[in-house]
Amino acid sequence: MKILPLTILATSVACAATLQMPPTCTKPDGMAVDPSGRLVIAAPNNNHKQPGALFRLTEPGKAPTKWIDVPAYAESGWSSPMGICFGPDGELYVCDNQKAGSARLLRLTFKDDKVATCETIAGGLWNANGVKYLK
């Protein structure tokens, strides 16, 4: 396990204490760092009044901005992104927590910072909430 220097941890905590999420992010959940070093935050928005989305922190101390809406599940009409993790080629794995037995694991690929493909890697999951890519 890699241990971060205390100054980095203290800076992260200080920034997090002053960060205001935008109103379109009603419930932040999972987080990951993208290949460019930006913090990405999954927002399942479980009230379904806002689409499940991913937000990015592009500047320290600034509010995250919406990056993408996670593609909706055809059977429910919504997505609920929770756990997220980037793979070695920049692909993003997203836990889409649907009703019990219908949750799925998605793999999103990107072109020009937009979703190029979205495929279901695993389906029929219960409470999909966390993912970690291991080689």
C-alpha cells in the first residue's frame, strides 16, 4: 500500500471541507482519479430527478463540473453510478446500482473526452457499489 505524505492528505482534506457540489449532484458517491490526475465523482442521484452522472474536479477549490451522464439502463430508464475505477488504458468501470438483481458493471471508453462506447461487463448483480481494477 502506498502511503501519501501528510501534506498531500492535509491539502486534500482542506479542499474537501470547502467544496460545494453543484445542485445537479444530489448525492455524491464513488470517486476515482482519471489518467490526467483529475478527481472524478460518481453521483447516483437516487431520486431520479437528475440523471446519474459523473462530475470532475478540474481546479482545486472550485466546484466540480458535470462531465457526463451515465447511459441509462433500458429496463429502468435511469442509471445510478456508484463505485468507479479507471483501467490502465483510460477506460472507466462504473457500478450501476439498479434494483436488487439488476445492477450492472459498465465499461466506458472515451474519444475526445466523450463516451465512445458503453458496454455491460457483468449484469444481474445485487447492490453494485464498488469496483477495483487489478492486473
